[in-house]
Amino acid sequence: MERKLYFYSALLLTIVITIGSLISIPKLEVTQVQISDKLVHISAYCLLTLNWLLAYKFKANKLKFSLLILLFVFIYGIVIEVLQGTITNYRQADLLDVLANFIGIGLSFIFFSLFFKRK
């Protein structure tokens, strides 16, 4: 049951990130709080990767499988950036976004390794 919850959560996050990355989002004038675009990338990819790792927790306890998940999420992030630069005229590809995605993926792996791996 827990695995299914994480799987569906990871799938939903993947869909939300894909749609959110490829649609036109009007700039909101918010004077109180401004969140860095890179912080959003770090958070989103950290949550996404952590959910995929937890969905396959028993397999992800093996380093090889964990690295495969990390690689797929990283490639997914690159594909999203390429799509932003090629199929949209209101978004642009950004290497710093790829770097922020990588940081989020790395943070989730560290968190997973410290708190969720079987001893």
C-alpha cells in the first residue's frame, strides 16, 4: 500500500512538473514574497526524486538501482529544458535550471540514504 502511494505521488509530481514546465504561466506581481526560480527547481526535483526512490524503496536500497532512478530523473529534467527551448515560444532552456535540478536530485539521494535505506 505504501509503495503504491509513493508511486502515484511520484507519477502525479512528474505530470505536474511536466505541465507546469511547458505551459505559459503569467507573471504574478507579488510584493511580499519572492521565491527564486532555482529554489523551485531544487525543491521540485528533490521531492520528485525522493518519491521515486520511496516508490521503489526495496530495490533502491541497492546503489545501482538508486543511481538508475537518479539518472532517469536527471535526463527527464534535461528533456523538459530542451522542450522548453524548442516547442514553446514563452519559455527558454536554462543550464542553471539543469544545475538546480541536479542539486535537488542529489539532496534527495542524500536524504534517502541517511533516513530510508535499510541498515
